[in-house]
Amino acid sequence: MKVVPAQRCVYSFSANMAPVEEVYPGEQVVFETLDALGGSYDKIDFSKVNPATGPVFVNGVKPGDTLKVRIKRIELPRRGMIVTGKGFGVLGDEVEGFHTKELEIEKWAVLFDGVRIPIHPMVGVIGVAPQEGEYPTGTAHRHGGNMDTKEITENVTVHLPVFQEGALLALGDVHATMGDGEVCVSACEVPAKVVVEIDVSKEEIKWPVVETNDAYYIIVSLPDIEEALKEVTRETVWFIQRRKTIPFTDAYMLASLSVDVGISQLVNPAKTAKARIPKYIFTGV
């Protein structure tokens, strides 16, 4: 199993990233990751946040394919950090100064001033090279990136649209736990080891999709949350319409009956919306 060390990382996803490792579909890879602040907690340098380990070139993967990343295991340390400060997060205008807090991590919980929060390891940043241009690892778009979606956890498959030869996968910004919204600008930030299995499919997708045992989550990240919510709804209806081969209006109504639309995070330059599509609507069960 190949191991990509945390020091081999990028701070932006670009169309011309240079790979640090090569693998073939079906292989497993260990990504060793830094935490979102790179271990520095006295301030936030937004040019050096959310380092993503990689990128990894996947042999045989072409533009138009879909990269499938199965998250097998996330290994956490015993402690993490959460930070906030003036100008950070949803209520940043109501905060003075810069604040940090070290959090103890137990097997089943993260401890915050005596409050035991259920542990939920997740990958905040996961993406591939975009079609063109450059996206800092602190933001997200069609290539993935800093989606901060708590459903990206162990035993799920992240589907990413491929825009460049070899896809060029990188990931990082692991959290021991996070609430939807990530409202103060950070979660329980940790370095970690993430074991993934990489594969490829020919199914067309326009935005990242997270597949769990019982649902698909479409993930859309745009600068305006209202636009992200509208786009994720549109993509959801299209996803249902295509898979069930039914008219748009039927798919639209079915979505209204069965799909849950929500928000992953509100604090990055691109806000992230998600839609949960239950698999039972495709089986009739």
C-alpha cells in the first residue's frame, strides 16, 4: 500500500498540478494529512490553510470519467484544536480577538469543557484538478475541494468528476467532529491518516456525489448559499430523472417528497449545500 506523507501537499487545486505519486484503479493509498492550520495556532494565514496531501495520479483515468474514492479508515490523534476570532465564521463581527481551545479526543467522543460530543471523523477537503484555473484548498467547486461535508466519513464513496488526465487526487483538513454549518470557521481540527481505495467509472456527474449505504448526497459549492441551494436542487432533480427515466415534473415532485436539502458549511469563500437522495426511491422498496 502506497503512503503519501503530509509534507507532500498543495494549497491549491489547479489544472496543471504535478503528481507526487502514481496508482492504478483498485489500489489503496494512505494519505497522511496536516491539520487545517498546518500546526500553527497563534493566527490564521489564509494563504496556507487546509493543506491537501497529494496530488496522486490515477493511471488510465481520463477527462469525463468519474473518480471513485472509497474512504476505508480515518485514524485520529488524541488531541485536536478549534479556533475562532474577529471576522471569522457566521458571527465574526460579534467576536473580539483570536481564540483557540485544545480538545481531548477519546475513542467515542471529543471533550469540550466537560461536554462529550460524539466522535465523527470526516474529511473536509477532497478534490481533483479542475477543468481550468486554480482554486485555493480553502474553497470548493465542481472539482471538490473544501466541501466540509460531514457525510464524507469512513465507509462512504466520494464520486468526483474528472477534468484532467489522471484526475490528480488530493485530500486533507480532517475533523474529529463537526456540526453542519461549521459556524465559527473551524471544527475539531486534526492531523490524520486516511486510507482510501481508488477506482473509476464512466458515469457522468457534474458535481461531487457522496454515496453511503442508503443514500446519495449531491454536493454543490458556490459563493452565494441561495444559488448553491438552487443548483443542488436542480442537480438532484436531474439525477432522479436520469436514473428513473421519468419526466422532469415527476422527478421534481418525487424530490419534494423524499429528498432532504441542507447546508454543509457557511464559512468558506464558496458555501456548500447538499441534498440527500434516499436509494429506496430507485428500488421501489
